[in-house]
Amino acid sequence: MAEFRGQPAYLQIADRIKGEIRDQKLNPGDKLPSETELMQAHDVSRTVARQAIARLREDGYAISHQGKGSFVAAPGEGGVSRRSPEYEEITQHLNEVHRDVRQLADRMDQLEELVRQQLPRP
């Protein structure tokens, strides 16, 4: 199952597969797990599995063939060039910062509501 690390499950799954590609555990042309296999392996919904595969395609790590499945893309084949591990790390960090900022905004909203409740009403 994809653990909650403050990052959506589909990104965790896609990142794990990207790591396997970078580590050459998966090579260009290798078949990627199907949506059903991802669902079972990570205990997620079909939507999450589909989003993970879509993310791999968007990032240039995978190509999909109707009725055949998704495969590891050869360099340049996936449409978008592969991003460096550094880029991926920075992107992940920025996603975490964005999550933290949203949490702070929620806390500010709560504090403002508390202050409003403490103010005398006209």
C-alpha cells in the first residue's frame, strides 16, 4: 500500500516506478504493471492507478498502447525528456512545501475564526 507521506498516492507510486527505471530494474520496452496490478500491489483505487500511469506518461517515462498496456519509454520516446533525479527531488520538495503552506493557511483560517468569536459583537 502507498504510505501517506503528505504526497498523493499516485505520485508515490509513479515515483517508485521512476526509481526502478532510473536504477535499471525496468528497461525501455519492459511492460509496466497494469492498473489492476497496481491496485492490488498498492491497495489503491483504479483512479489512483490510472493517475500514476498517466503521470509516468506525462513525465516521459512511459508510453501506452491501446489494448496492450504501458511500457517503459526509450529515451526521447515518451514525448517529454526524462528529468534528472535532482529535478525530481526538487519537485517533490516543492510539493511538500506547497502542502505545508496549505496547512498553515488552514490554521490561519481557524485562528481568525477564534479571534472573531472572541471579539465583542455590536
